Amino acid sequence: MENFSQRLNSAIRRTRSPLVVGLDPRLSLLPKTYESLVTGTEWDQAQAFREYCCWVIDVVADLVPAVKPQLAFFEELGPAGMQALADVVRYAREKQLIVIGDGKRGDIGTTAQAYAAAYLGATSAWGMDSLTVNPYLGVDTLQPFLQVARARQAGVFVLVKTSNPGSGDFQDLAVTGGELPHGADPTTLYQCVAQHLDRLSREPAAEIDGDGLCEIGAVVGATYPAQLQALRSVMPRCWLLIPGFGAQGGSAADTAGGFHPDGLGAIVNSSRAILYAFDPADRSHQWVDAVRQATVLANEQLRADTPAGNL
Amino acid sequence: MENFSQRLNSAIRRTRSPLVVGLDPRLSLLPKTYESLVTGTEWDQAQAFREYCCWVIDVVADLVPAVKPQLAFFEELGPAGMQALADVVRYAREKQLIVIGDGKRGDIGTTAQAYAAAYLGATSAWGMDSLTVNPYLGVDTLQPFLQVARARQAGVFVLVKTSNPGSGDFQDLAVTGGELPHGADPTTLYQCVAQHLDRLSREPAAEIDGDGLCEIGAVVGATYPAQLQALRSVMPRCWLLIPGFGAQGGSAADTAGGFHPDGLGAIVNSSRAILYAFDPADRSHQWVDAVRQATVLANEQLRADTPAGNL
């Protein structure tokens, strides 16, 4: 089997798209067609999530390389939601989509290992291709995720600079005393995290593909384009997963700095702008067209305004 | 209903104990009695987790105020594990134990809200009394957790200084430019997080109890006793949840600095040293005694070497 980065690159080249469709199912936003399930038990509601997400997967599978289910929304429905998540992941993988589980997990030692096994391991009930991870607990807590991921040719995306307004509270703090892998001073916390990821991407265990990218990624928001561009050069072997495009206010051009000149190295997430690109009161199947058109449009914007046009 | 801090205080006074029993079920460590379930399907394995955790709850319920299920270990068993978690939480609450869900969740905006609703909300499938949360994404991402928690008289424990060897990689970085609620310079990232928690604990929305404590807590490892003592004075209204006691190497005396003089304000977690305080090959019911004795011993150590003796 190809490694994570090779598979992601193949999917991007096949679709000529760096777009990730975020699967954020919300009861209050689903098309009215699902109303009877939405007002039912949590198992009915989970069935609505399952059906809607699988339907979206059908609509976008030939247009994009990856989908990103947001675990929180499935967890909100309890065990029923977690079962729906497993079914959605399996369906997406059957359709050749790379699945990025957005769980932002993080813990120490054997607990980190358990999270990694839960979502990325060989006997995982969810069997995702990659998982988002929070670095606050330290570099030693990233290693179990990387080890489990590597054993199954999966990937890990570490939060660096998030897209929310308050991301600066801690991430932007000026720091001193951080480890300096390049001899260059990291000036902020998020830069320090990025330098550690760069160092990890240069270790012998890292699985570099033919395009110079590996199984380690960083989450960097489209809402901070200058930082995005700087971070691209700090960690050239790491994928950048860029949220904040679309409903959160980032434009396609804002994501351009995250790409390598060949159009690889970055994937751009859009959730609400695609998933709910329809009149919520619509009871016809117009929303099928609306979701597909929103995906096509996002692809066109990314090809026009970023190096993804070179794919 | 009493608020979170009142309930926690009542439970601590009733048991004269600040000890939290960490529910970290591991297939490889369960008593041999569970062997047939352990080698079965994931539903069998989840049943072993359910039975063992509920049995531990029976053994310790009159000795300790709270239990802390570690979500990762339940997630490792997929939806079956998540169902077992719900049953374990319900059972612990029936036994008057405060349940601290150790999930270290964190995300932005409506996603944070979904996590909070999932574990702390009025319609939560798990219905925990509190949840651990990761602050890396910023102070704005803590607010949805606090809002949902307050609506159900629940609590939130935010990671500040974790117990693992690598916790210093980012948490100990010297920072400048952080918000300075007291006019005092936070010198490290973890101190900056602590100052923000102190500020949140002084807002009108905070639910202060008769002992001057509120529904906001901080996670601070027993493995860093000097930092623990300093942090106690930085955020006097916040609970400190102290992991690292027992198997991770922290002694009872190492946790003393986390308490107020009256013996309140801190809770100390022990997981493996209690849960697996028996000969793993034991097929008799000696492990019932071993787990109870380990709990009694931990209580005695905490009463002897910390202000919990004043309870």
C-alpha cells in the first residue's frame, strides 16, 4: 500500500483539486427532507447524519481528494453518532476519498496511544486515514500518534495556527527558550510548534514521498494568510491543512501561500459553504445541485487563485 | 440543584478525601477473570470494561468523592466502548460520585459547543459532571464549554501544566505579550493560561460556592510540585485537578501545595496504582481487597501529607 502522502498526492492529482469537504452534520441545518429523522430519537438523528454525509460523499467524490468529518458533531449524538461516523468513514474510503478525522485529540503516553489506536490503528472501529492532534501537551505526546499512524500508512495533522479570532491568545505569544532545530529563533508559540514538526519531518522514521512531502501535517488557518505563507517555508515537508476558507471568511487567494509552486503541499477545507449551500427550506432535490455547484465553484476559485492551478 | 463546586465540596467532606479514582480500563491489565470477554468481540471487550469499572465504583464509592473515566480507552473500543462509557458514567452518578470526563477536548465556536453538549449538555448521552479541556486554541474556545457547563451545573477543567516529561516543550516556554489580568507578567505559557483561568473565575458568570471555589478547574501535574504551589496562588478560586500521583511518580506530599489550608481546592487522581493494585494473574477475588486497600492507603497518605488532613 502507498503511504499517506502518496495516497493524498494521487487523490489531489486525480481530481486536480486541493479541496477537502468538511463533514459537519448539524441537525438544524440539514435539508428539510430529513425533518422526520431530525425530530426522532438519537438513532434517527444519527441515521440522518449517516444518510446526508453519504449523500454528500456521492456528490463530491469525483471532485475532491478528501473529506474531513468533524468528530464533535457525531459525538454530540452519543454512541449512535459514533456508529454513524464509522459508517460514513467506511463509505468515504470505499469511494476512494482520503478521510481526515477532525478530533483534535491529545494526551500523554499510553492514553495518546489509545486515541491513535482508536482512530488510526489496525483494529480501529473508525479506520481513518489521518487525525488532527493538539500539541499543547508536548512533543512526546505526538510520538504515539505518529507511530500508530506509520504502522498503518496513515497521517497526523497537528494544530499550529488555528482559524478562530482568539487563536492568538496563546499561539501568538512571543516565546523564548524554545528548542531551536535550525538555529533560528522561533518568535511565537505557533512558530515553535511548526519548527518541532519540521524537525519530526526530517527524522529517519518520516515517510517522505516522491514529491518531498510526508505523513506529518500542520493545521494553519486561511484567516491568517501572512502566517500561512511564513509557515509554508518553515516546514517544507509537512502538509498544511487549511481551514477557514469559505464560511469563516478566508478567500481562495488567502490560502495561496500555503502551497508549494507545483500546487501540492496544501489542502483547503470548506465545510458549511458546501454542506449547506442551499435554501434550508428546500424540500426538493435542488440541494443536490447546490452542493455540487458549490464544490465546483470552490475548486475553480482555488485553481484560479492558488498554485493548485498548476496541478 | 447545587452547583458543581458545591457538589464536589460536599462529596469531599462526606468522604474526607480529595482522591479521584481514574477509570482507565485496559484489556491487557484486567483481572484474569475477564479473560473470556477480553478475547471476544469489541462488544465483549466493552462489556469487560463496563463490568470492571462498575465493580471498581462499588468498591470505592464510600471512600472517594469522584471518578475520572479516561475517554481514550473507551474510544479505543469504538461505538461499543462509547456505550460502555455511558453506562459507567450513569452508574457512578447513581452512586453519588462526581464524574470527571477526561477527554481533553478543544475546538472553535460551534464545534466546541458540540463537544460541550456531547459530554455536559442537558441531552448528553454521557451526562458527565465535568470535562477536561485543552486551551491551545484560545480563550474564546473555552467559553462554549463554560456556557454549556453552567447551564447544567457542571464544571470544566482546563489543562495548564501536565504531568508528562515533555510537558515543558511548549507549556514552560518563556512568553511575553500575554494578556496580564493582574498587571503581573506571566513568565511562562502555562502561567499565562492560569492567569486567564483566574480572570474567568472572577467574572460575574462564575459560580462561586460558599468556600470561594467555582466551576472552573485547572489540570496541574503532581510531578511538578513547585509549579503546583505557585499555581495555587495564581488562581485561588479554581479547582486544581492533580494527575501524576501514584504510578506516574508523584507522592502525596508532592500534591500538598495544590490545596487551600482548609483541605479544599484540590483533587488528586490515581489511576493505575488503584485500578491494577493486584497480581494480574489472580483469578480469585483477592483483587477486590487489593483495590480497596490501595484506595484506603492513598487516602491515608493524602490525609497525612497534605491539608486534606484538615477536612
